[in-house]
Amino acid sequence: MSAKARSPSGKTAWGDYGSARPDPQFDFGQEPIRDDADLSPTAMEGDDSVYMGGDRNKSAAVATTSKNQSKSCFAKIGHGIRSLWATRQTEDVKGDRELHVKTTLRELIIYIVFLVILCIVTFGMTQTTMYYYTKVMSDLFLDKTHSSGGSFRTITSVEDFWKFAKGPLVNGLYWETWYNNATVPEGQEGYIYYENKLLGVPRLRQLQVHSNSCVVHDDFKNVIRECYESYSESLENKQSFGEAITTNDNHTGWYYQTQDELDGSSHWGKIATYSGAGYVQDLTQNKSESAALIDYLFDKRWIRRGTRVLFIDFTVYNANINLFCVIRLTVEFPPTGGAIPHATMRTVKLIRYVTVMDYFIMACEFILCLFIFYYMVEEAIEIKKHKFSYFKSVWNILDILVIVIALVCVAFNVYRTLKVDELLKKLLDKPDQYADFEFLSYGQTQFDNAIAIAVFLAWIKIFKYISFNKTMTQLSSTLGKCAKDLAGFAVMFFIIFLAFTQLGYLLFGTQVKDFSNFQNSFFTLFRIILGDFDFDQLEAANRVLGPIFFMLFVFFVFFVLINMFLAIINDTYSEVKGDMANQKNEFEMGDYFKRGYEKMLNKLNFKHDKIVDIQKALQSADINNDQQVDFDEWRQDLKTRGYADGEIEALFAKYDMDGDRVLDKDEQRKMQADLAHQRDALKKEYDELDKIDRPESARRSTSRVSFNDDSADDSDDEDSHTKSSRSGPSQSVSYEEFTVLSRRVDRMEHSIGSIVSKIDAVLVKLEAMEKAKLKRRETMGKILDSITESDGTSDEVKREQMERLVREELERWDSESSITPQPSASGRGASPISSGPGTRSRSRPASGGNPQNQERVSCGKKQFEETVDPLISETLLVEEMPENDNRTYLTVESITATADE
């Protein structure tokens, strides 16, 4: 028996239709099937001596195999790289639901990993100790009272400020004694609360406006000689003042310095935005010297009428928790007099990488950068494919926004690291100078805000990947469907709301803090909607208009507009809910996993059936009981089990190590060992699947197999209860039966081919008949037109003309029917013209000169002349007449109906 793979299955297994390897389902060992030349299709088809050690065409086979492997390797690498960025927007997944599911799941899993990394990086920059650190500093500098009982929060005048500066400020900055009044040893000074290192020295800075910065009315010019306007950068006083003029004092607090000289930054206060310039006085690292300097500034009246703001800046660092606290105490002096204090405390982590956890965060930051690059490429591919339509999707815009924020954060992260190193080096070189961490801390705060927004948007973006479920799309569908209604309602709402805002600001702005400006009035009205209001303040400000304003606002905004807003959303949600009740999910995730489970189980059963068949073949193929299995015995046994020649040859060649086409005891023992190993591996996989909650349908459709020892009874039981996934029969058949079945299949294929060709011929004829019908209908139309359009012609001429046209058309039909084979034995077929529902149709004889035909024509002509209306011919004679009556009549309507048919 030949060893060549002659069957289609065998050719496919050997790669006759491509570069496929032999079927890997027979790879029961740990090593893959050999790619030797003696297993190549060229060598096997050339000579059967490949099993005897022959090596003809070995070099060519090896070169071809190597080339195919190289091409396949590069193709797989290219396909793998391309599949990294495969999304629902880049792939055509509309017609393939399984591909849609796989693509969506892959996108979702990758995005979840990205979201986890982003959250790790974000929360790695924050600590719960940040709040407590800020609270400690706030209690120390903002709430601690001086000798008069006031604190920083209660400052209302210049006098209160100096009391705070001489008391809580100096005492809070310098801790030179222990709680028992023992002196802090040298080297441990400069710590607040003994734990927080004061970096550099504190700084006092003020901004002034020059005198006569405002215009005094003519009536008061003789009385009011100086006028100081509200702060504006254009009105800043840039001249030296005080002791700098009188005594040439060297203290820097009397001399103006620009923002560039101070390397400062602007500050957004409660009254105005202030520049980074001003009159600066640095304190010292010693408590007594700093106290003396504050007393000196107090005595020399450093704060003047033109002073509009005063800043106290310093920075502390806690090495225990690796946190900086950048503190700025601000006191604004409005032109009305008095003082408005407020403070800014930014607790930030500027030194990022110290502990092991910090370095883990750094690794996550590198991974995050890779994700950002990945999504940049993905969005670029989508933009390239969809062009401007890409930006029509809200999710795509959200993707771009997250990427942009992430890139800005990465850039600032690099800048912050370099800047902090630079500042710390300067500080270590000159510890008695002011350490300006203000701008860096502000940037770090904005960085934290940006990364917080990015995380928020990243969480919202999850809806993009779970939108396949109709329940998950309720929010977006509801908002999208009522967007137009809400837009129209919003215009109406804000017209009324802004009207009330302006009314409240104008009525109560001079007396109520919540209405002191337009912005406060706007947010106060929103608080009233939520139930947070102070009616007593409104009534005290205006006993008449206050209650009226409140009642009108509550009625129109709360009772009317808010309920309209809720009604729009409720109605739309009900409509969306009803639509979704009749809508199926884009795909059912449970069904997908269920199908995957069943596929896996069927695959395991398939492998198990292969193992059982091979084991049986080893036991039953040795017909002559010589403890050796030759290739013919092996092939005949597996052939009866439904395997192709290529599969059989591949497996035999794998274990026929000496190439003699005979499996001896050692080779059989090696095969048995590989089969047992593979059987054990399958048992482990079955056990793992058992741990999963198997669907009930899978339990019914797939039977479990037994993995006991290889006894004959167990094998028979497995054969009877295991559903094979092969294309071959589930029970053994003889070779002769298999041959008969193959021949029957061949005959069926031949018969099907003949049937298909006949169907094609019928379709062609039907098409020709359809065209003929269209021509006949057109001719009938012309005949009817000639009846109605022949005005001014005598009735005799009309009859002759109609008779001639009808006769020509009937003769043309007869000529066509004579060419077409008649289905009946008598040569008669269906007439092209039907005379009516109850009239039999017969084909017209081919010869127009038949005497019987001439008789019918004369008779018909006479009848035609007798029955035609003088004005309009209503009947026509049909050439075919029934056997029992040689005449029949056909109206114009029946001719039209026949043409339509």
C-alpha cells in the first residue's frame, strides 16, 4: 500500500495547498513534529524509500521549509503588531459578531489595565497625612491667639496684623526651647513643632499704590490732599519710601523690586490679582533677630496708607513623611480701610522618589507613558481612517482630551523633578536666603488637579467599552434623546435665573455678603434651590422686597422650572426604557463565554478521542502478533477509524525513528508513554474546567470521559459514550464499507453538478421568456394606440388596419413558438394569448397556408365586420378557437391583460 498522501485530507495535512504543517493534533510528545526533509511532501511523493533512510532532494526541501517558516514568521510578527491597535473603529466588525465581541473584550481589558496603572500613579502622589499636615500648620498660624485674644482669622485692621506678627507668627516660626523651657541644642534649631524643617528664611512683601492714584472731586480738593485707589498693577508705587529717603536705611523693605528681580509670581486675592513685585523684607533664622526686625518695621510704620496687600511666605519640609508645606499668609487692605485676611497652604510631594514604594510608582509611571504612546498611535490610526468624521463622536473627543492632559502632566513631572533639584542645591549653598517654592507648589497643585480630571474622565470613558449592554446605555441614551429639549429649557431657565441674580445683587449687595457681587449672588441662588438659605438676612436687608424676592424665586424657579426639568428627563427616560424593552443587546457576553467554554470542552473531547483511537490502533494493528506494527497494518486500522492518509503518515513518521516503516517495541513504548502523558494533561485540564460553573446546556450536550487505566473495557465504554468531533464516523466501519460510502459521495457530487447545470439552463430560458413578454406587451400597446389615434379615418380603413396588425403579430408569435420545443406529444403548447379564464389555449399551427386556417380567417373576418362598433372596435377575433366552437371574441381589455401576463 502506498505511503503517499493521496486523499484531500492527506494533501491538506501535508501542505499541498499551502505551507501548513502536518496536523498538530498528533503532536502528543513534548517536541513538535519534525520538519525533516523525509517528511516533506516532495520527498514522500518522489520515492517510498524515505522510510529506509533515503535523502533524495533533502537540501531543496530544507531550503523550501526554511523559506516558508521565515515568511510565516514575518507575517505573524506583522499581524501581531497590527492587531495591537485593532479596535472597533479600525476593524470591520459589523458582519462578524464574534470578532466584535473579541475586539471589545480586548479593548476593555487593555483599558482596565491602563486605568489601574493611572489610579496607582495618581493615588501614589497623595497621602492621608497631607490633610493632617495642613491642619497642624493651620492650627498653629491661623487659629493661635495673641495676647489680646485675636488670631490671624480675626484680623480687621493694621493694628491687629502687628499683634499677630509679634506674637503667633514669631512664636510659630521659631521653636528654640523644649516644652520644659530647656534650650534646643545647636544643630536642631529651625524646626517647627520639632519635626518640620523651616527652609531658608521667611519673607514679608507688600504692594502699594502711589498717592493721587485716584481723582478727588473739586469740592474736596482743598480738604483731601491724598487719594489711594484700589490696587492695579499700573497704579503700583515703585518709588522708595520711609527710612530709605530720610536715613538711607539699608533694610530692603523700603526699596521696590520688580517681579523679575524677585523671580516671583502673581497672586489671585479676594479683592484683586497682585503682581510678584513689591517691597520685600526677609527675616532671619533667629527668633530674637526676627522679632527685633518686626519691631523695627512696626516702629518705622512700614505699612502705609497706600499699602494694599501684605504677604508672609515661608516653606517647611517634613522628612518623616517626605512632604513640603508651602505657606502664604495674605492680608489685603482695601481702600475702604480695615483688613481682609486669608491664607494658602499647599501640601505637596515635590521629592517623588525616596522609598521602595516611590520607585514602584516610578515604574508605573513608565508603564503609563507606554500606554499614552499606545493610545496616541491608536487615535492616529482612527483619525487616518475616519478623517473628520472621527471628531463627531464624543468618546473620541474624550480620548483626545485624556491624552492631552496626560502629556501635559508628564511634561510637568519632568520639569518639577529638575526644578526641585535646582532649588535644593541653591538652598543648601545659601541656607540664610528665602526659598521660593511658591510657583513650584502652585504648579504641583495644578498638576494634581489635572491628573484628578484625567482620572475622572478615564472612569467615565468605561461607558464606551460597556455600551454593548442596553442597560449600560440608559444614561447616555436618555441624555442624548432629550438634549434638544434640555437645550431649549436651559435658555428659558437661565433667562429667569440671571434676572433673579441681578435683582438680588442690586437689592441686597450692599448689606448681605452672599449678594456682595454678581458671582456670589449667582451661587447663592443655586444654594437656595438646594435648600441652603438665610431668610433672616434677606428680611433684615429689606423688610418688603426681601420676602417678595424670596417667594417669587422659590415659586418660579423651584416649583415651576425645576419640575419642568425633571419632567423632561422622566418622560425621556420612560421612552428610552420602553424602547430598550424590545431591543436586544448588541451581544450577550454570557453567551460568548458559554460558547467559549463549550468549544474548549469539545476540543478536549476531540483530543481524548484521538488518544483513544491511537491506543486502540497500537493494540489491534498487530494482526500477525509479531510485537511489531508495520505501516500497512497501522494505516489500515486508522483508515477504518476515519483518519486521512496524511495524518496517519505524519504520526507514524514521528515515532518511526529508524525509518524502516515498522514500529518495534521501543518505538511503541515511546508512543504509549507520550499518549499517557497527554492523557494526564487532558485530565488536568478537565479538572480545571470542572472548577468553573459549567452551563447546564454544556452538561447536556457534552459527555465526560473516563480517565481510568487503559483497560479494554474502559476504552469500549469511552467509545460508546464520547461524542467525537471528527468528520469521520463515531463507530468503526470496515474498509470495504468506507470505500462504498466514498463512491456514493462521489456519485452524489456528480448528480448535484448535473442538477445545478439544468437549473442554470432553466433560468436562462425563463429570462428569454421574460424578454419576449416585454416585447409582446409593447406591440399590444402600439395596436391599442393605433385604435385611438387614427382620427379622421373611415371605419373600414380602421378595421383593415387593425386586422392587418393583429395578423402580423399572431404570425410572429407562431414563428417563435415553432422554434421553441413543445412540451406535449401532439406538438401543442400554451398559447401566448389567453382568451379568458374559461377558455382553453392552444398553439397556432406553424403553417399559415393551411385550408382550415384560411376558413377560420374568412369566418373570423365576417364575424369581425358584423360585430365592430361603428366608432370603436370593441372586439377582436382570436385566431385559436375552441374545438366545440370555431369562433371566440377578445375585447381590448383582455388584450391588455394578456400583454401584462
